[in-house]
Amino acid sequence: MKRLVAVTSSALLYFSTLAFAAPDAQLAQLEQRATKAATSSTAEYAKNLLDAAKATISDAKVSSAAGKEKLAARQVELAEIQLNAADAKAAEKELLEKVAVRRSDLKKLEARLERFRQGEEN
């Protein structure tokens, strides 16, 4: 019986430690992502979302230091969502640029094809 209580209490202690350490570990990962995004196209295309994510990460650090773990966890989630949105917006803008370039190439080829059909090009 004592052994069961000891195992149960140590397991409870272990999992509660993980629960409180998780936001700090996530914060570190989010900071790394934000730093990496700041040197990529995300900084160019989604600066406002990236700045908001950085501010949220800072707020989460303050909340975590103040012992407000629930608030810190929510802010970590928000920062992750903001970083995902920034990445998605940057990817969308990059694709739109590629589409514009392809569209321009297509128009040039269509004009060339039309000249070929009219016998202007050999």
C-alpha cells in the first residue's frame, strides 16, 4: 500500500512538473520560430502578424514569471496561432508573386503563338 502511494505521488509530481514546464519550453520554441521568421520572407510579407506574435511571447514571459500559468498558456497558444498565420500569409503572398510571373510569361507565349499563327515568326 505504501509503495502504491509512493508511486502515485511521484507520478503526480512528475506530471505536474511537466505541466508547468511545458509553457516555458513552448515559449523557447516560439522565440526560436519568431527569430527565424524575422530573417525570412515572413518579416517582409507579414510583419504585423510577426510583431504581434513577438509581443504576445513577451507577454507570456511576463505572465509566466508572475506565476499566472493559465494566462501564460493562453498567450503561448495565441503566439503560436499568430506565427502560423504569419507563415501562411507569407506563403500566400509568395505564391501570388509566382502566379503573377507565370501569368506574364503565359501572355508573352500567347503573343508569340499568335504571331506564329499569322506567319510573322518562322
